[in-house]
Amino acid sequence: MVKATFTNLNAEKKAAVTAALLKEFSAHPLADAQVARIVKDAGISRGSFYKYFDDLTDAYQCLFNQAMQDLHTGVGRSSTAADIYQTTKDFISKAQNGRYYDLIRLHYIYNEAFLPQHQPRKNLPPRALAAMVISHAAIRESMLDPDNSQIYLDAEKVALEAVLKHNK
């Protein structure tokens, strides 16, 4: 859990720590990450790191959550297959062409298995859950194999149309 001291940092120091985390976790899997490199790049003491985060996993989750928030900015909620497809396509483009690309690739390759599993929202209708799973699979595969993103998006579109073809 991110400690309140990190969220209350001044903007300049928070940006430096966030940039150091992004540099570290974009170049190294969580298992190979080092606090020493992060604190050196951020210009903070090791004690400050542990004042902000419980450990490297906590720091990683803080950064990854920030990345997801940034990438989801401007992404609307959609209910039709065409809208969900377009939203997924826009998300993939934003992720592949943005500063979080390497972080997300390493997440899927190495780090995802070491983190607590995300729990879906309770009472999510089955069709909405299916659409979410299909879209996230297309995103995952596109981040791991960007040259074939369109193939995964095309498959997502067909699957979404099949799942959402009825209103209920």
C-alpha cells in the first residue's frame, strides 16, 4: 500500500520518484529491480524510499496503477461491440506509443504472476464480464506481439459481436 507520505510529496519530488520507478520497472522485471538504482535516479535516500513504499512490490504496484489510470484517461464506458472494439483499439495505440509501453510489456512477460490477482467487480453482468475478458486478452496479446495487433483486434471484434449480439 502506498504510504500517505508519497501521495503528499511536492510535485517535483513525486515526479522524480515516479520517473525513477518508470525507468527501473521498464528496464528490469520486478525480481531484478533494485532500490539502489531507484533512489540514485530519484535523488532520494534509501530511507525515503521505505518511507514512501513498503517494498519494491508496493512501489511497482503504485507505478502500474498510475500507468493504468493515465492510460484509461479519456476511455469511456461502452456497451456495443463496435464501441468496445474502438475503445480497446484506442487504448492499445495509446499504450504502444506512450511512455508505459516497456513497463506493460514487462508486466505481462514477468511481473503479472507475482502480483495479487485483480478481482472483478461484483455483480458485473455476465456479458459485461465476457466483454472485459475479451478486451483485456486483446490488449495483452497486442502488447506482447505489437506487429500483430490488428489480428488480435479483429478477433476481439468477432468475439464481442458474438457475445453481445443479444441485448440481454
